Amino acid sequence: MNKAVWAALIGIVAFTGAVRADDYPSHPITIIVPFAAGGPSDAMARVLAERMRTSLGQPLVIENVTGAGGSIGVGRAVHSPPDGYTISFGHLGTHVANGAVYKLNYDLVSDLEPVVLLPSNPMIVVSKNAVPATSLKELLAWLKSRPSPPTAGTAGAGSGSHIAGVYFESISGIKLQYVPYRGTAPALNDLIAGQIDVIVDQTSNSINQVRAGTIRAYAITDDKRLASAPDIPTADEAGLKGFNMTLWSGLWVPKGTPKEIVTKLNAAAVEALNDPAVKKQLEGQGLEMTPQDQLTPEALGARQKAEIAKWWPIIKAANITVD
């Protein structure tokens, strides 16, 4: 093939790509949420999807793909065509921790393009109501007094709730027996039913049940109290110094997605996050909104890499691995 023909073919491909980007989106977009419906990730994704359709002019359909701490759902997105019609929703667990826990057939950084950094979710220490403790110090004493390790629900190995539990163990010196679920929503159901003892859960997942009195809250893993739950102390205030962790979330697309499409998706997400109605919904779930200067693909990419550098050594030291 001579150079002229080769150049013409490259030009056609480039032109076709530009047309696709200009026309994007022309049909519904799928957001893959790697956890069960009804959980905190699912709830956030649905709020954003409903508002983003206004900007993009097409429905955003949530697909819940569960299993292996969210790594199956992320893999589904990674291996989808890089055309902007498949978005990966995830967080610290799925897009950071899983790389140190599972033998993935993809790379969390090089095989994905960051779109936007979403609101963060401090963790909250909660227990079943049958636990007699009414403060974090009393809970720690109760947990230590158990003849066998108390049970702690997680969304699977390497999930945010699992990593938070490991972090809790390292700071408190208490050994937990983990009970994995396909998401924190079913784990919370078992906590309410008294089938497990505790969860170090996402605040947005547990806060409504705390308010309803079906479970008991002890501390928030943030450096300040939440405006939506000012009566719950921070872990530092409650006596567990240094137990600070925030579960941030984000949107990614497969590597190779045209930059123009990433820009359109970012703009739609930013517009949604700045909508007063959306902000009210998310803040009501206990979420902390992302600062305006961090609502860029670059900010998400930087956060992901920094968190990999922070958490992978902690996870590997705890020997959390799944084949």
C-alpha cells in the first residue's frame, strides 16, 4: 500500500471518529455499577444519570454487574468499545483497592480514561441494635470482650467496607470475622436483622437506618462532623484517633474513548453536580460534594494514582488477596 492511500485511509478513520464524537450521543448510554441495586453506589449513579440525560439528550441506563468486590463490573466496562456508550462507575474499592487484591485481566489506570471525580462518602461505624454499647469506647470494649471474633459485613474482598474494616482492625487492635456480600445493601439488611454484628459502612448507605433507629451509629471516619448528621461524632472525637477514611467515587470510560466524548460526559456530570436539586439529594445521603476545582478528568486521574500509592502497601501488608 503506497503512502498516499495509507494517508487517505487514516484521514477517513479520523473523519469518521470526529463525526461520531460530534453526533454523540445518538442512543442510550450504559453506566455499569459494580454493586447490587439499592446500595450507595447504585443510589448515587441513579441520581446523576437522571440529571445527565437532560444535558446529553439520551437516557443513561444503570446496569448492576456484581461480584468479586466490583472487579467483574469494572472488567465489563474496560472491555467495552471505547465509544462513550459504556461508563464505569466506581470508587476507592473498585478502582484502587481491587488492583492489590485481585488478579485482574486489566489495568485500573492504563485501561481506563477518567471522566469526573464524584462526591465522597466518609465511612460510619454501625452495629446491630442488640449490641449494648452506646458509644464508640463502649463498642470497642464490647468487641474486645467477645469469645470469638465479631462478625463484620463487607461488599466483598477489597471493597470499601472491607478496607475500612482492615483499617479499623489495625488502629483498634480488634480482630474481625468478615462476612462478604454482593454489596453493602444486602449486608445492611443482615445488620438490621441482627445476623451480623457491625459494618464499617458508607455513610450514605446507613444514615437513613440510623435515623430510623434500626441500627446504631458510633462514629464518622472524617475529620469533621457531617452537616447532615451533626449528632454523630468523628472517630477522633469518639476516642479512636487517626481512623480517617473517605470513600470517593468517580466515572471512567474505556481507554481510547475520543477526548471530545470524555469532555461531553464531564460537562454533563459537572452540570448535574451543580444542580441544586441534585446537591440536596446527595448531601441528604451524607455525601460530601467535590470542590469545583476538582471536577476534571485530570483531578480524578491524580486522585486515583495517589490513592494506589497510599492503599496498596496497606492492603498487601494485611495479606488481602483473592485469586
